[in-house]
Amino acid sequence: MASAVLSRSVSARLSYRAVGVNSPRVSTAAHRKWLVPGSFVNVLVIVFFLVSLVLAMACVVYLYWFRYLSRGGSGFISAFSSTAEDCDVFQGSWVPHDSYPLYNSSVCPFVERGFNCLANGRRDTDYLRWRWRPRLCEVPRFDAREILERLRGRRIVFVGDSMSRTQWESLICLLMTGVEDPQSVYEVNGNNITKTIQFLGVHFRSFNFTVEFFRSVFLVQQGPPPSHGPKRVKMTLKLDKMDTIHQRWVDSDILIFNSGHWWTATKLFDVGCYFQVGGSLKLGMPITSAFRMALETWASWVESMINTNKTHVFFRTFEPSHWSGLAQNACEVTNRPTLEAQGNVRSEFTDIIAEVVGKIAVPVTVLNVTMMGAFRSDAHIGTWSHPSSILDCSHWCLPGVPDAWNELVFASLLRDGWR
Ligand SMILES: *[C@@H]1O[C@H](CO)[C@@H](O)[C@H](O)[C@H]1NC(C)=O
Ligand SMILES: *[C@@H]1O[C@H](CO)[C@@H](O)[C@H](O)[C@H]1NC(C)=O
Ligand SMILES: *[C@@H]1O[C@H](CO)[C@@H](O)[C@H](O)[C@H]1NC(C)=O
Ligand SMILES: *[C@@H]1O[C@H](CO)[C@@H](O)[C@H](O)[C@H]1NC(C)=O
Ligand SMILES: *[C@@H]1O[C@H](CO)[C@@H](O)[C@H](O)[C@H]1NC(C)=O
């Protein structure tokens, strides 16, 4: 019944123009932990202050000149590969690597059937063998044993849509590779993983920690419309109120959010869901403005409810889809990762996330995964979905791209001296 076609255009676009290199980098220092510059101006004697300042400025100019040159393709990259503080790990490319994939989805019971391409008949395996390599530094290999030990007694919480669920599943499978007895890892309520379930929590008994997922596709509250509204308004999204389950996200040790895929006219207006602020309907409000307002609500919530001495907060940016055309009856994919970004990246969403997070008064790390995914049209589920009549050019096969998001989360924590 597959009217859907997976059009595989072997990419002839492997040009060396890495997209993103020339776009402005959002380096709102305090919050983008990756980009906090080292304070090398360590003034010991006050008389030398001015001299040091001049030297420092000269250094900055020098460094930027070098980086500028390296962007132009000159061979200066390696000279800076060790300055890890300065490395934007989200800028890079996918390289083939023998140690991938990091787990076998057939032996991890937490990969839901819809994401288990192998179980759904996918035979090509090349898409499994890619490692994300940042341009200016290395990401340490995911060491399941070490991370299991560090997670003892903790709580990891994912909040968002199905893209958060897939990262949740990926993390459980990555960690299970370090567990001797698979039976000691279980869903706390004995639930199976389903698309609409609101809460799933997997406990690792030997290590006494839980990895939880809360489905909250908008992060803010959905509810009935105010009375006397127009008939087409069946429900509203209250942009100034957090989702009713927000209390359960507090007191976690690692807290990872995403939102974006449900902010479309089809998923909102077409089903009669309109925006509301306070008591009033905002019928004409554009979706991007509403998304920004919801994120601002989320940001105030983080500031007032989260003790960032305990909780490490992350927000993941939009994960690109690779549908071919508007009819959504084919995927536009390649056989291998590309060096040029492709697909629907909805970069205005990523920009809004970066802007809002940039203004938060507490540390929050943006997981800027949009470009990583834009290179990976080869790694989508496509026709290897479940049920197989559904074509899926949005989600990713597991193992796959979401594993790299988790590697970056832990690389980030470890680099920042994770306690
Ligand atoms: C995200 O990363 C890409 C690629 O490195 C970069 O071009 C873009 O500016 C970044 N966006 C933000 C908001 O940091
Ligand atoms: C994954 O596990 C299954 C079941 O144990 C096994 O048949 C298969 O060979 C494994 N695949 C790989 C790539 O190791
Ligand atoms: C398990 O971790 C919790 C904290 O999440 C702690 O209160 C409890 O004492 C731990 N239990 C054991 C047996 O270590
Ligand atoms: C989960 O799925 C299995 C196999 O499909 C089924 O036997 C079991 O009853 C399900 N459990 C729940 C809690 O729905
Ligand atoms: C977090 O740590 C800082 C510095 O150690 C301390 O001043 C602050 O009171 C702590 N905040 C909370 C909420 O515990």
C-alpha cells in the first residue's frame, strides 16, 4: 500500500561549502557554555595592566585572523584543535567510524518499533557507521560504564515531543551497553512505549537512577477556550502558563527540552487550537510570535523554579525533516551524509531558541543540533516505519542521529566539570 516513494538521489552536491560557517554565531557567552572564552588576561602587577591589555587585544585579533583564514580552507585548523573551550561542537561533519553503531537495536527493548528500522526491514547499513566530528575538537567516546557510575542516584528528564522520546530511547540503549543484567532495567509502571503516553520512566536498578520522558509538545498549557469565543475555537494554547505537569520536571539532575514540530498551522489551527494570553484570544498571532512567547514563559519558569546548582538544563533546537515537496509523499534523501545542509530546517525556530536562552539569567545549554541533522537525510526512517504504510521523513532510525545528541550532552557535562 506504499503510495509513498523514497526517492534516493545520490548526492552530487558533496561540495566543500559547509553551510553555517559564514552565518553569525550566537555567542551569548555565559549561557553558551561552549563558547565561554578563557580569561587569559591575568594581571599580576597593576603597572603592566595596560601593556597586558594591548597584548591581549593583539592576541584576540590574531586568533580571529587565524580562524578567518582557516574558514577559507587554509591549513590552520589543526593549530587550534586543542583549544577546546573555544570549540563549537555543533559545527562539524559526519565521518565514517568503525566503532559505530554504538548499540544493537535488536537487543535494546526500549527502541520503539516505529524507530527500529532494522526490525522494520531496512537492509542497508552504511547509515549506521557515522560519527559526528566537530570541526575544531574531538568529542570523547560515549563511555557507558563511566556515565552509569556518574549517574548513580540521579534523575534525567526529557521533556518535549516525539523527538525527545527518541533521544530518551537512544540514551537508555547507549547506557544499557554497560549493564550486565538487562532485566535490571525496566519501565517503572510496566508500560510499553506508545506515542501518546504522557510519562515513561526507566529505572536502572544496579545504578539507582531513572531516565524519564514527559510528553509536552508545546511546553505550555492546552485547555478549553474562553466562553463566547468564535465557534472555530475548540481549544487554546495558553502561552503564559506552563504545562500542568511542570512540577514533575523540577528536582532533576539533567533536564533536556525540545519543542517545535507541533507549532504548525496543521497541528494547531486546523484542529481548532488557537492562542490565548491571559483571558484573551489571540486569533491573528503568527506562530513564530506564539512560539517565542511560550519560550519566554518557559524561560521565566526555569529562572524561578530550577536550582541550576543541581540541575543542568539543555534545550535542543529543531531537527530537520527531509520531505520532498509539500505533498509529503516522498522523502528527499541521499545515500550518505552530505556536507551541505538540506531539508526543512525552520531556522527561525532555532534563532528564537538561541535568543530566548541568551537572555536567561541562569546557565542553560543550547543543543544546536539543527545542522547536524540537515546533513543526514540518509538516516531518516523513510519506509522502514511501523506500520509500514506510514512514510516518515522526520524521525530518525535508532541507532542513529539521536545517539550523537546524547554524546554531545555528556561531552558537554564532562567538559564543564560535571559533579
Ligand atoms: C547552530 O550551529 C550552526 C552550525 O554550526 C550555526 O551556523 C548556527 O549559527 C548555530 N545557531 C545558533 C543559534 O547557535
Ligand atoms: C543484533 O542482535 C541480534 C539478536 O541478538 C543479532 O542476531 C544480530 O546479529 C546483532 N547485530 C549486530 C550488528 O551485531
Ligand atoms: C537511590 O537514589 C536516591 C536519590 O535519587 C537516594 O535517595 C537513595 O538513597 C538511593 N538508594 C540507594 C539504595 O542507594
Ligand atoms: C506490552 O506489550 C506486550 C507485548 O505486546 C503485552 O504482552 C503487554 O501486555 C503490554 N503491556 C502493557 C502494560 O500494556
Ligand atoms: C548556588 O550556588 C551559589 C554559589 O555556590 C550560591 O551562592 C547560591 O546560593 C546557590 N543557589 C541555590 C539556589 O542553592
